[in-house]
Amino acid sequence: MMKVMIPAEIDTTKISKQILDQTLQAIEKRMELVNKTYDLPPYPTQQQLKKALEIGQDRLNDWIARGLKKQIWSTGSTRYDREEVRKFLKENFEV
């Protein structure tokens, strides 16, 4: 077996900046999501939650599968405790 060595130069400054930029963008997105929960009513409906957090039903279903607690009220509506939503987001998306 023959080994071939190819010298390569890596611009670590450029790579470090890219990693930092991507990390800061991810943190900013997560913080925006958590901050949006402050405008929610104490027990938002599914529609209110999706609208406030700008998410779709698929994302909400994923969160429920991952442990977001929901409540079925006597009116038949599905609601979420605002504090539980905040807790879920912090536990699952906080950096």
C-alpha cells in the first residue's frame, strides 16, 4: 500500500469566524423563539401558539412527540400552559 501526502493549508481565522457566525445565528433564533412566548396568553390555543411562534402543525407535533405537554379543555380545544412552553423551549433548544 502506498501513502500519498498532500500538504494543505487551512485558514483557521476564516473557519473560526464562520463557526462563530453560525453559532451566534443559532443562539439568536432560539432567543427570539423564547422571547415570543412572553406575548402568549397564559393558556394559548394551538392556533395562538403556532401564530405567535411562527411554526406549523408539523413542528408542533414534533414538539409534542418530544415532550411538550398539552391540555384538552372541556370545550374540546387543545391548549398549552405558557410556562410549560417556555420550559420545553429552554430544555430543548437552549445553548
